[in-house]
Amino acid sequence: MSGPNAPGHEILTLEEVAHYLRLKPQTIYKWAQERRIPAVKLGKEWRFRKSVLDRWLDEQMLGEDSGFSHLRHPEGGDPAG
């Protein structure tokens, strides 16, 4: 199995991130250049760590400015209630 959801596939290419987030590669490239998405440039190529992207995505969805911060679980709290 290959792709961003393969076990142990932690480092992603720009194209894999675009597929994972269902965005155009041009958008991911622009965001990486603008430092709007966590990425590192290795030589001429952008690379992304999946676990960092997942955390960043959660912050985008559940941050104070999102309007959905009430959906966050308290630190160490039980999500079931």
C-alpha cells in the first residue's frame, strides 16, 4: 500500500499533501512558500510530516478563531463525557 495513509509513511511530498487535503498542488506550494502550512524545503523540494499536518489541521478546525473551539476536548478529559 502506498500514499499518505500507508503505515509508516510519515514524510509526504507536496503532491501527497495536496491529495491528502484534497487541494490543488499549486495551493499547497503557495501556502508552503508563505509559511501558512508547516513544511520544510529540502534542496528544491518541499516535505511535510503527516503527524504535524494532522495537528495543524485540528488547530485550523478547532482554534479560537474557527467558531468550533467548543468541540475541543479538555486536556486529559474523557471525550465520551
